[in-house]
Amino acid sequence: MSQARKFVSSVRGARLALALACGCGAAADSGDPEDLCSGTEALNYDTFGAGFLSVYCQGCHASTATDRYGAPESVTFDDRAQAMAQLGAIRATVLGSPASMPPGGGVPARDLERLELWLACEAGGAR
Ligand code: HEC
């Protein structure tokens, strides 16, 4: 089982445990742990990836960026296909230790967690 899979499984387990413990899962949230990748709260390119890349990366990496600050011409995240082709590089540079992208760091923990989940969902072929 890959690290990403383990991560998603553990988060799913925690959500399920929480829903069972309080008995309020159905009202507060659909209660379906699969939602992380495929339900109404799913993290996919449209609901998360595009926005994340646009906010934290495209300022330097977009093919249309006016000042790339030296970002390689070959590394652009203009659309889903480009992002999908570079999931491994996104994971390595943003979630690696040490993380190298974005250069100044500063991505809030909540967004890093959601990035990790999105990458895991994409790797699992959900959509
Ligand atoms: C302030 C400008 C800037 C921002 C914002 C930025 N990058 Fe970069 N990026 C660079 C530069 C400059 C390089 C080339 C130098 C290097 O590799 O450190 C680069 C290189 C890369 C590379 C290829 C080289 C490698 O290390 O694998 C990837 C992949 C990458 N960036 C991903 C991202 C992602 C994902 C984000 C958003 C989370 C991001 N970058 C945000 C400037 C930026």
C-alpha cells in the first residue's frame, strides 16, 4: 500500500470513527468516507487542484506569467492535463522534505493536507 493510499485510508477511518462516535455524521456531512475522492465534497482538479495551483504556483509557472522568476518554461500548470502529467513533481516539490515550492513556502497546513488528499485521490484514479 502506498503512502498516499495509507494517508487517505487513515483520514477516511478517522472521519468514519468521528461520524460513528457522535452519531451526527449523516446530518453534518454525507457520512460517506468515499466522498473525499468521489462524492459531493470530492477533492479533484476542478474543486481543488486548479485553485491551489492558481493561487500558489501559477504566478511564476503559468505559460502566460509575465515574470516567471526563473521557473522553467516546461513546468506549467495551465490545465488539468498539464497538472496531471506533473503530479509526482508537485508532490515532491510541495510536500517533500524539505519542500522547495513555492520558493517562499507559506502554504497553510490545511491546504497542504488537502493537496496531499487530492494527489492521493488522483493517484487512485478517482473521478
Ligand atoms: C515565486 C515563483 C515560483 C512559485 C510561486 C512557484 N515556483 Fe516552482 N519554480 C520556480 C523556479 C524559479 C524554479 C526553478 C528553480 C528550482 O527548481 O528551484 C521552479 C521549479 C519548479 C519545478 C521543477 C523543478 C523541480 O524542483 O522539480 C516544479 C515541479 C515546480 N517548480 C513546482 C511548483 C509548484 C507545484 C508550485 C506551487 C505550489 C510552484 N512551483 C510555485 C519558481 C516558482
